[in-house]
Amino acid sequence: MTASSPLPPRRLALAGLLACALAVSAPTHAEPSEQDLARQALERGQVLPLRTVLDKIEREYQGQALKIEFERDGGRFIYEIRLLQRNGHLAKLKVDAADGHVLEIKRKEP
């Protein structure tokens, strides 16, 4: 076989499969997930455990958390909590994850 002759179909298929396998196993440099970011911050002692924050928020604002997001905002870790209050109102709270201090509240009528 010369350098200019095409690969037989079987060898071409094997080469393609090898290329796909290498591409799948190649390390990626994707951003860490919200969960990974939260876990790392908790392990470093940069944030309070979510359960601690939820206990405080649910008690003080008389409601139940429906949705929770964890994000970094300008170097600060934030728990964004959607809370269904006992009076039927929906509240969206931004809470400093380091100390549990409520930074912002937005309310919606039922």
C-alpha cells in the first residue's frame, strides 16, 4: 500500500472509532457546575450549609423553599431562594451564603 492510496473501509472505520474515543475521553475545561461550586465553597468554609440557611429563612419568613440556586455575584456567594410564604405570597430572597444575611427580597401576590 502506498502513501497516496486510500485506507480500506475497515481501517477507515477503526480510525474513526479511535478518533471518537479519544475525543470523548479528552479532558474538558468546562466551568464547574453550581453544585460543584457550592461543595467547594462549603469545604473551604466560605459558606454556611444550605440546611442552616434554609432553617433560618423558612422560620423568619414563614414559608417553604420551592427553588434554590447558588451563584457567585461579584466575588460573593449567594443563595437565591424562592419561598412560598404561609400567606400565599411568593418571595424571592437573595441571601449572603457566608453569613445567612438577607440582601434583597422581591415579593409577588398570589
